[in-house]
Amino acid sequence: MKPIWALAIAIMVSTTLVAAVGAQTQAGAQKTDTTPRGAEVVAHGTSAGAVACARCHGFDGLADGSGAFPILANQNADYLSKQLRDFTDGTRLNAIMTPIAKALKDEEIEAVAQYYATVHATTVPPPARSPDLVKRGETLATTGDTGRQVLPCTGCHGQKGVGEPPVTPYLAGQYGHYIVSQMVMFNRGYRKNALMYTEAHHLTEGDYEALGAYFEGLPRPSAE
């Protein structure tokens, strides 16, 4: 027979483990439960003044195809929530997104990010691009240009542009026009990122277009 102190310790350990498992299960359930709230905000906005995300980004996260607005479908949730917070604190400057982000509560930011990270969206066929332009983009993306001190994009954004969650977004399948516009934003300091600011200054707008053409033609990561 075990001594009383040994039984007491066993009971304490068992109780602690049960409590820990219960807390993890509850936390997981709470995280899952944010998706319906995220869908609600995406579809209808909020009473605090945030307009429906779907107006620009679509309910499926594919936007309108023009490249004026990015594809958000299956982008990492932590990355998306950080971008919304960057809009609120001025790290990213955007006349449309700043007031929308500021009108969202922290839990609504997390819910919207979780929704778009897990939404199931169709594959968007890329437009026809010049093979030479795509090849130029591939070379810059995978090799860089040592003569101009340009680093390969895949060093941070992953092979085939699939991203490196939670910090670095995927570029594969993103609209080429949007990639170009964001490189311009980095170049002009509207998006504050020291590495991307430097890279944007080492590249030309023709390089931006080549990179956009290359990444747009790659398969976008999908929801698991």
C-alpha cells in the first residue's frame, strides 16, 4: 500500500493534468468559436463603424480580381491580425484601412484574421504574362541580384512563395498588381519595414512587375 503522502501527490498531479487539459480544450474551443464572429464582421461590419470586409476583399477572401485589394484567403491568421494592428498604430498607412482597423475591437481583429485564414476559396487562374517577364521575376525571386545587393525573395517568403508563418506572408497566387503596389508603398515609406524598404530601393518598377508576374502564376496555399 502506498503511503498517504504518495497518494496525495498522485491525486494532486492527476487533478492538475485534468485541469490543464480542460483549459487547453476550452482555449481551443474559444479559438474555433471566433470563426462565426469573423464571418459576421466580414459580411456585415460592426456597429462601431467598421464596414464589411467583403466589400473589398470578398467573402471568400479573393477580392475583385483587379489587384487593387489583396487576396486574404488562407493567409496566416497571426500575420493578418498584425497587419490590422499596423494600420491602427501607423506602421502601415492607408486611408481606407486605417479607420476600419481602428473601429475593430481586439477580439474582432482576431476573429476576422481567423476567418480569412481558414476560408475555403477557389483557385484564381492567373492572367497571361510575358514568359520573359515571368522568367526575370523568377530569377530575382529565387536568386536575387548580387550586383545590386538584391536578396532572393524566397529567402524570407519561402520556396515557391508559400510564406513563412507567422511573420512572413505568402506571395504565391497573390495578384501581381497588388505586389507591385506594395513594393511602391515600401519604397515610399508608407509601409514601414527596414528590409523591404531597402529591397524596394534596390529594385526598379520593372522589377516589381516581373516579381508580380512570377508570384501571381504560382499556386496559392489553401486551407488545410
